[in-house]
Amino acid sequence: MLQTAPRAPSDDKRWRMVDTRMRRLGFSPDGLIEVLHTAQEAFGYLEPEALDYIGASLGVPPSRVYGVATFYSHFTLKPKGRHTCVVCTGTACYINGAGAILRRIEDDLHVRPGETTEDEEVSLLTARCIGACSLAPAVVLDGRIQGKLGPDDVMNRLEQL
Amino acid sequence: MPTPLTPVLSATWDARDSWTLDAYEKQGGYQALRTALTMEPDAVVALVKDSGLRGRGGAGFPTGMKWGFLPKPDGGPRYLVVNADESEPGTCKDIPLMLASPHVLVEGAIIAAHAIRAAKAFIYLRGEVVHVYRRLLAAVAEAKDRGYLGANILGSGFDLDLVVHAGAGAYICGEETALLDSLEGRRGQPRLRPPFPAVAGLYARPTVVNNVESIASVPSIVANGPDWFSGMGTGKSAGVGLFSLSGHVTRPGQYEAPLGITLRELLDLAGGVRHGHELKFWTPGGSSTPLLTAEHLDVPLDFESVAGAGSMLGTRALQIFDETTSVVRAVLRWTEFYAHESCGKCTPCREGTYWLVQVLRRIEAGKGTEEDIEKLLDICDNILGRAFCALGDGATSPIVSAVKFFRDEFVAGTHTPAWELFPYERSTLFAEVPAR
């Protein structure tokens, strides 16, 4: 049995955000997904130490923490770049040219979906339908949806980030 | 006479700052809640039953009846869960609704919670749509400030805590029991039914799970009466609904019309199929519904008629494809989606969707064999009805219907790649519209 509360993996101040979130949720095991959200927002990704610490704090076994963190596509166990670019490859975007946008980014930035550029500037991701079908083709740059763009426009906006 | 548009939910979308509480109240918002709180909960349930409102999330189960299934209160907690995990390919109705008019959902949720005597309600939102998340959080905070949420709402003695919960990216969480598991902080995998959520749902307590549009329809039904609602639509498919048009259509977007409108009428409103092209095939309700062709242009879009035409009304996500589109390629894209999103709990879906993708990739590349088409249908037959939840069934719908209507394209996949038969750049907009 665990006698004392688990200690944060480091004295990084960002752990306080995670701790506050857990406290607000009453350290309840069913708050796992919310806490993982907070940790990923704070650190950009979920490192193994974060999974261990959150699991121990909430009383959730490591197997379940890892299971949840890898089940949901939003969570990433790898560090992300400074900017993120999500290309929607849902049906409407696909027939409106998402493929050309994706190819252009891949060629110009030498990066594949799910990867980050070597200079750690841009992480390229794909999503299946972000519910902006009437804006097709849609991309999400740093959390902002941009619609009806061609490959050139997307590259321009990426450079302006 | 063509069916006119009937904006009810979308009526206020272009009002100034339509998402704020002030703008919503100016349009008569939260008056229905005052009416509902003077009524007995069972009377609200009866009213929604009388209106004929059927679930807007795809299955079309009568909403009032679902509420009526809850057992008598035993003093323990009961929950209302709003399914806002809209992720069906092509479906874009709930997200614009919540963005433009979040308060109609909040008001609907309070009325529904009152009707089923729940003191806690959740809105389970897709994690990807952070802009909607922020807007819902703001709307809930506004409503709380003005006494529409919290303890003793409007002096009625009714308490409600409404929580907005963001998912984390999993299509399967739109399935109601998987959604409940996800709300409990687990992997979203569907549960065995029975017990149904009405009996043992969230935390094994009586729970109602409703789609966003169903709940958002409740305030107008309370305000205008059940006869107003059932007077629209057709026979067993009462009322209005949001139809989302996308794909090769001139003006894509959401069109709110009575159920029973036809695609021909909707296409007229949307400026028709992409200029210079003609309709080849379309989905009536997202990619999980069997696709239809130009011969079904006049099928009334209500639950019975679309089922009669061999498909499903689903979420009314009408994806339009013109003659430049390879049906093999479109179906492969959807199947890749299902293979990716299969949660892995049951074998027919997990393995079946994987093999469907392998066979379809061969056919797309023109390297299929004569047996491949039968193999596709055989795999579909082994998924349909044998998968744990509707995801597996949905994965087979586009394939079986595509083979039914466009078998020759699959046969051509034994010798010619799809990209030679249907050069892909012809079906994209950028090939014809120079980049701006």
C-alpha cells in the first residue's frame, strides 16, 4: 500500500497545473482523461514519468493509464513541435484536395504525418473529418481552423506562423 | 410545390453575437425552460412523446420513449448525457449548432434533466473541436450566473449541475455505451446490452443518452407545443432536421428543413451539383449508411422512405459525389477510417475492417482478382450483425451498396487502376479552380 502521496517527477512548475487539476477532481480515478488533457497541455506530450505520476496519484494502475493514453488519438507520447498543423483528410476535404495539401507539406518540410520537422518547428498531423465539411479542404493551424485553402495558401500561412 | 426551408434551430445563427446569453434571451430564449419548470416531469416526457421527436443522432429512436424507460426514482443519482461526439464522416450539424447557438442546447439539457429527474448532466464533446469547447464552457458559465443552472433553478426547487466534458479523439465514443465508459475515464469500448443505459448507464445508474440536435429541439417543442412539431415532416418522421450537404455541391452547408424533403429539392437550394458535372452517388446519412444514386433523388428523406430505398436516414449528412469520383477510391477511404477507428474489442470488426482495406487497396491499384469482389462481400457478411456495436455494421454499408450499384468499377479493378479510370485531379476542386 502506498503510504505517502506520490511526488511530482521534477520541480518543474508545470506539475502544479496537473496537481491543481487532480485536486479539483478529488483525485478520482474517473478523472484520468481530464488530467491527461491537462498534462499534455502543460508539457505538449505525455512522458512516461507523467503517466506513472498521474496513475499513482489517482490510484489507477499503469496498464490502464497507458491503455487510455494510447487509445485516444489526441494524446501523444512523443514531443511535439512549436506549431501544429492538422490536415483534415475527411471525405469532403479529401475530394476537395486535402491530398495535394498534405503532399505539398510533406515535400516542402520533409515531414510525414505524425512526425515533427527536424528543427522542431512544425508537427504535421492528419484528422479524419473535423466537422468543417462546408469549409473543405480544412486545415487547423495552431488550433485555428482555416478553410478553402490551396496548397500554396497553406504553405504561406505555415511560414507566417 | 417545393418544400421550403424551415429554420428553427438555425433561425438565430446569423443574429449578432448569436452565441451569447443576451442574444439568446432576446430571441425568446429560456422562456421554454420557465414553462417546463411549472410542469410535472412526467408531463414534459409526455409532451415530447406526443411531439413524435425521434433521436437525431442516426438511429431515430423516439426521444420521449427513451426518457420514459427510466425506472422510478429510488433516491440515487440519475444522469443525462448529451452525445456531442459528432465524428461521422460528412456530418457537420451539431458542431455548427453548438458554435452558433450553444444556449439552445443548454436550455434543452436543463428541460430534459428536469423531465427525467436528473441532478447531473454531461455534454460529451469531441476533444478536437476546442473552439466549440470554449464556447460551451462560456455558455454554461453564463447560464449559471443568471440562475438557469445550479441550485434551485428559477425558484423551482430543481437543481442541476451541467458538466462539459471533452473527449480525446476516438470515433467509437459516439457509440453511447462506449461514450459512457469514456466518461468514466476508461478506454471507450462499447458495453454489452442489456442492461441498457436507461437501467444501468453511467456509474451503473439510470442514464439517458441523447444527441445534441434531439436535446436542442426540446425547447422549441415545449414553447410551441407538440402539435406544431408533429405537424411538420411526414407520418412517422415528425418535425424538422438539419441536413448537411458537402462534397461536389455548389453551396455546401447546413439546410434546416422538414423531414421528408428530397435531395432534388435540397440540391436546388444548394445551387446544384458542381457546375458542369452530374450526380453519381451520395450518402443519405454519413458514411455508415448505404450509398444511393441519382435514381434516388426523389426519395423523401424521412426514416421510413430512406429505409425503403435500402439505406438509412442516419445523421442527414448528404455527401455528394459527381461522375469524376471513383467509387472504389471513396469506399476505400471510408474503410481505412473504420479500420483505424475500430476499437479492437471484437474480432469481426477489428480483423474484418483490416482485411477489407487490404482487398480494396488491391482493387484500387487494378491488381484485384475475380474472387476479390466475392471476398469483400463475404467479409462484410461476416461482420454485419456479428460485430459488438454498430461501427462494424456501418463499415460494411458503403461496400455492399457500392458493389450493388457499381459492380463494374470493382470488376475493372481486376485490370485497371482506379486512378487511370478516374484521374484523381478531376474530382478535386483545385484541378479546375486555379489556386487563389
